Amino acid sequence: MQASNRISTLLSGGSDGWEVFNKAREMIAAGTDVTELTIGEHDIRTAAPILQDMHRAAMGGHTGYASIPGIPALREAVAARVTERTGVPTRPENVMITPGGQSALFAAHTAVIDPGDTGLYIDPYYATYPGTLRAASAVPVAIEARASEAFQPRAADIDAVAKGAKSLLVNSPNNPTGVVYTRETMEGIAQVCRAHDLWLISDEVYDTQIWESAHLSPRALEGMAERTLVVGSMSKSHAMTGSRIGWIVGPEEIVSHMINLATHTTYGVPGFIQEAAVFALNQGTAFEEEIAEPFRRRRQIALDVLASQNVVGAVPNGGAMYMMLDISATGLSGEAFAYALLEKHHIATMPGESFGSAAAGHLRVAMTIEDGAFEQAMKTLCSFAESLASAS
């Protein structure tokens, strides 16, 4: 007996750079002290008051089946938040609560793509994007954003492959690069979507982590609310990664279809987690800024370290908890450099190649450890790069 073609071809095969991450975890399991700058996991846990409210809700009996679209209070809270942050009037009927952002990405693509349709996405990309498209029985097509243009995708490049496609997936602030798309970039994306009748799926899970410029949701642009599905999550904004609580915002008719999908797949999110999410959202923007502040601080630490040398370059990261570093001056690929750094200095990073071919020759560094340790890791990384560059 064989697995279905859909499930057995989720991954494209070959090396994707994640072997470096796996090697680091093996070293840790064997007792080696490794500094991990790999995945986007906060170095703090979910705040105690949120957990206390979750406990209150669970002990209060909200442990049975919850409303599949999301409990009314949470849909209302998300709708109010989106309206306030984007200026786009949003009703609870435009919102479906999901088990995290990843579930929302799958639901969005399943809602707008038929088997065999083309789904577009930008390279560099979050690692699950092509697999999510394949899981929705789509044909994934990547559009390269150039390092020489600070990884801002060009409308002309999207337009060149958009004919016949059904959807485009974008992510700003961006993982892995930390780039925040400019208004010009977003306007160009919107123009292509309107011209080719594309659905736009906008992954905005890092919208509270903005260091420069401003976050612009493409749903707020002219003619885009009716063709945009926005993915959001509590994972990054409220350090609730393990709670698996996210949402999707879009036109009411499409949301109603996704509710049917959820009925036949996830069957919703536990009620006590949803109640805790309402509590967390009600803490307001000051709490979200508190969660984001360590990454703002560490970004500046990294920029100060990088300014003291001229081998490692930094991609302009206007947001998110990552920095993308250009290590091409060492003569190594991102993957080769990451392996060498791990072996010699026990510092684990993610090769740019883990996130697509456009980021070759780069590293993604997650700013997710204590300030002093992060500064020392950055200094070691730069010194190691300088030694390699001088030897080449």
C-alpha cells in the first residue's frame, strides 16, 4: 500500500538546509552547549496572567466543544483589532479563528485554489509555504525577490508569471528576511492582483514587530478587501506559540466556506484557549509592544556589532524577530558557513538556502536569546566570517 501522491509529495526532495538545524539539536541532545539562533521562538514564556486566565476558563468548564468559527467574544475582539490597525471596517463575520497561523494558511489556499491551479509565492519564503500549496493540491510557483533590491518583490516579476494563476501569497514583515514591504511594493502587488484577478493571501503574523517604516495591510488598498485573505496569529504578538491560536480575515462568503472546511478538519479551537486569547487581546497595544521590545533592542545590538566590521552585511530588516545576513564575502554558501559556524563555535543559524534560492549566500539569525549572549554570538559570527574572508 502506498501513501497518496498529495501527501508523499508535500516536500520537493533534496537538501533544504534544515539539516543544520537538525544537527544542532543532535549536538544538544548529546550534551553539547549550543547557542541557538534558529527558530522564531521567544526566549520568554507566555505571560502568567494569560495562563491564569486560561486556567480560569478551563476550570470554569470551557473544555468542551467550542464554536467552530470561534467564540463570539474572540471574533469580535479580532475584528475590532483589525479595524483599528488597518482602517478597514471588519465584522466578526469576516473572521474565523484557527489553530494557529499555519492552519489559516492551509484554509486560505484550500478556499481559493482548485486541484492543479497555480499558487504564487515570494522567494525567500517561510519554510512551509510550498508544502502548504501542495497540500491544497496547487502547483507552487516561486517569484524571486532580489537581494540587490533588499528583497522587495517587483510587480513586473509577479506580473510575468501571473497569467492563469489563482493566488499570490505574501508576507510582510517578512520571515526570513525581516523586510517590511514598502507602500510602493504593496501597491504594485495589488495592481497585479487586480489585473489578473488573483486572490491575495497576506501573512501578517509579525505585524506588531515593526522597527522602521510602517506595516501596511494590502487589504486596506483600493479594491483589495474583496480579494484578500489575511492570516494573523497570537504566536508572535503575545508569545503564545504553543497555544495554537490564530485567525483568518476575509470576505464573509469565503469565510463561511472556510468554516465548513474547519468543521471537517480541525473542528475549531479549545474554548479555554480562546477565552485566554480574548484576555490577551484586551491587554492592548502596550502589552504587544512589551513582547516586541526585546527584538527591537537586539536588532540594534546586531547593527552595532555589524557596523564594526565589513565582511558580514545586513539586509535592511524593518520588522520581525530575524536578521538576514549576507556572508557571501567569505566565499561560502549559507549552508556551508552555517555548518562551519556550528562545528567550530557551536552557534546554530539557519542557512538562507533553507528559505529558497533567492537567499543563497545568506544566514537567517533569530534574535531570540538574552541580550548579552546574543551580542557575543554576533561578535563571534562576524570574527569567524572575517577569518574565512582573509583566508580566501
